[in-house]
Amino acid sequence: MDKDTNNTMKQCLTKKENPIKSNLMSLPNELLEFILIYLSSYNMIESFYGLNKRLNFLINQFSCKIDVTKKKKQWIKKSLSLIEPLITNIKFNHSQLQILFPTKSTILNQYPYLKSIIWNYRFASNSNNHLSESYLNIFKTKCKSLILNLDTDDINDDYMTLNHNIALLLLFQNDSIIEKLILKDISDLSILWFSFKPSVLIMNEYLKELTIKLHYIHDLFILIEYLPKLEYLNVEVCELDKNDKYDYKNIQNKKNKLSSSLKYLIINSLDFSYNRLLLFIEPFQKSLQYLTLNMSIDEQINGKILESTILSQIPNLKEFKFIFQISSYKQNIDINNGLDKLISTFHSTSYWSNHPVMCYHDRSIPCFTIVSLPWILKEKDTITDEILCYRTNLTIPLQINNIKSIFLASTPITLKFLKFIKETFPKLNQMIISWHTCSVEPEIFQRRNRIILNTIKTLKYYGSTDDLEYIDFLLLTPNIRCLIVDGITIHVINSYIHENQQIALICEQISDLNIFREYEYCDEDETKETFPNALITSKEI
């Protein structure tokens, strides 16, 4: 710890002491620290700060990182001031910006050791967006890490201008010292797509880690030209530019100017040709160590192609994860023969003999999907019963422990399908079902062959239904604690529990009930009676 930090801590430790019971202070520091790790930063401050020097010293070790997103203005002004000089990491909402930092000089004077910011920024057309930009200009010269969680329900020219200005301020200026930058869209609308004009960009020699969503593929090529020190890149690319005039071949002439440090690369794209992917990663063949690809492409990809174009060309590659969705819309081939032919290309080499791969067909897209195991399955990605006809390159039981949530859509829910889910995803704790498109087979409710999904704690239902078989699905999840449904479904459940005591008992144990729409269809008193132990909310999903 440097001299300035020591002096700052001494000033904080000289707060007026109050008496405290000796039985707490008789505990050694190790036990007191064990107690403190279970408390939030603000609970530590409210409960123990200022009681004596020893507790102040222990609390200071934990309070350097603080989340004030749920705290009111009065608490921030009263309690946060006690530890402002020690804070290194802070998370806040946009509405709290001027409360925490009333002036630009506040950032430098009251938070001398601030190094990391998580800013939940919600765009509003009537807000002062120039204020946001002026604060960003300060933060980028002080902080090493910045996470911007951006959200909006109003897409207009002001919002697009703000996005463009954020990109210029944080990515392509030479006065930023930010090393880690995450630009994250927390809206389901997925509208936060950045795009660049190379004529106004300046080289950034500091940025090492970047997570971003780009509008066009040519933006990705432009990006790496101006970030020569980049080591980690997590990027989602929206689409090809229909009027794309960017000369991708120029990238080959600029290899020496590109980052030779890129070790981690994650690409998600629905419109990225395989040849252009190879062109992009070519300059980083010697530096890349971790490569993750999630792509929807028209080209035929198989084990032999991956080995000859990626694995053999990147000698230091330690980890290669992928999901390729290959369109089968125009292919007039037998599905089973296509799967057999595809998986056979992953049998022939020593690399694939140690790296499990699965492939299956999905009629809802339609496409052949090839995934490296363990599977990187996002919450919004759906699966259907066609996965029952999967193929693997290794003769081992298919058990995927890293998947905690699955989304069922456009599929019949059969006994065989549920058995597969239970055996394949043993740590599954959330199931999302679209009753708009799913159908349920009556056999799954027959007592003699019922499959109990005892790991499921959260059920999320899209679509309302008055079909009692869908309500009876709750019987298959006896350990459910969180239910997310619409008001019409709750109305049906309220009426049904008098006929089915088992459903009533499951509803009693639910502690979190979110009625995300059509709240007016369910009677409030009846709902409280049906779910007596639940915290009832109405958040949009």
C-alpha cells in the first residue's frame, strides 16, 4: 500500500468511536472477516463503521468495492461519504450520476483511487446527453475499467448520435487510459449496434479488453486497425453492409500494424462468411490461444475443414469452442444421412479423438448444428425434440453439466424428450417453455412413467393457456421456487387448485411469482391465497 493510501486510511480511521459489546470484539480478525464477507458494503458501513478503529480497518478492506444502485439519495449523501476516499470500484444508475459526482472535480478529489466503474445508463430523449459525454471524458482519463450497461425504449437520432459519440470517446482517442471496456446492451431489443467511420478515428494504445456489438462486419476490420494492444475481444456482429465498400484485402497489407497480442477472441454472428472469418483471424495466428465461434453460415463446415483452416494454422491454440449453424433449407438431402456424413468428418484425426463434438438437425430454422462439447447454450437459444437424433464423434454418454437453462419452442414435449433433458442436463435449474408453439403429450402425466425434473427451480412460461395439461406440467417440477407467467395463466391456476391439491401444494412453496403481463386478468386476493409465500411482482421480461 502506497503512502497516499495509508494517509487516507488513517483519516478514515480517526472517526469517533462508539462502545461495542465485548463478545463481538473478542473474536479474532479472521472470524470477523468471515462475518463481513456475507454483508454488502453498505450494510457493513451502516452497522459497524465508526464503532472503533479495529472494525474500521477491517471494513475498509471490503468497502473499496461498492454497489449503490439500490440505495437512496439520502444514504449516498450520509453514509457513502465515510468511505469515498477508499473506493476503487463503484456501480451506479444513471439517475445517481450527479448525486455521486456533483462536479467534475469531485471525481478527482473525493474518489482519488477510483479505478473501475459500472454505469447503468438508460437513455431518455429528454435527458442531457452532453452531460453523459462530459463525464465519460473524465472517467476515461482516470479509470482502468469501464462497463456501460445501456438501455433504451426510444430509438431515435439522438440515441444513435450518443452511441457514435461513445465509440469515438472511448475507443478511438489517444487520451483514454481505459484497459477494459464493456459496452453492453441490456435490452431484449438488441438495438445497441456500433458502427465506425475510419476517417475520424485515432489509434488507441491502451485498450486491452473489449466487449462490443457491431453493426457491420467491416466495422470489425476497422476496429482491429485502431486497437493495436488488444488482447481480449468479445464481439457480436449484426449483419453484412449491403453497400459495403470496405476493401478487406487491405487487411493483409497492414498485418505489421495490427495487434500481435490478441489471445482471446469470441465472435457471434448470423451473417459472417467462413472465408471472411479466416481473413480476419489470419493476422493473429501466432498470438491466438482461445477461440470461440458462434456463427450461422451458408458454407459447408466439417471436421476436416476446421482442422485444415483453423487448427493447423494456429499453433498456440489452447481452447477451441464453436457452434456452427449450417442452413439446410436449400439442401435436398435425407436428414439422417446428412448427420452421419457430417459427424464422420470428426472421426479421422487425433485432435477430434480428444475433443467431443455433437451435431443435430433443427427443423425450426432449419439447419444442421455442430457444437463442441461442453455446449455453449444461451438462454434465448431454443431446442426441439429433434435433438434426440443427435450424433457424436466419441462413444461416451452425452452429459452436459454446464447448462443451467433451456428454452423449449416449436416442439412436442414427450416422455422421451423429458427423459433426455433430465439425463443430459443434470444441473439444469431453469426451464423456459413457449406454449405458443409447444405441445404436450398426455403420456408424461401418467404415474407409472412420469419423469420428475427435480433440479428445476425456475419455470418461465411464454404464452397464455387455459389447457389444464400445461398447468399440470408444474407437477413435474416439485422443487420449483420461481414462476414467471402471464395473468391469464394465473387466473386459470387460481380456479384449478381447488380441484388439484398437488398443484395447490406446489404453488404454496413458490417464493417468487412474476406476472409479466395481463396482470388485470387475475384477481389479486385469489392470487395471494394461491401463492401465500410468494413475493408477487409484475416486471416485463
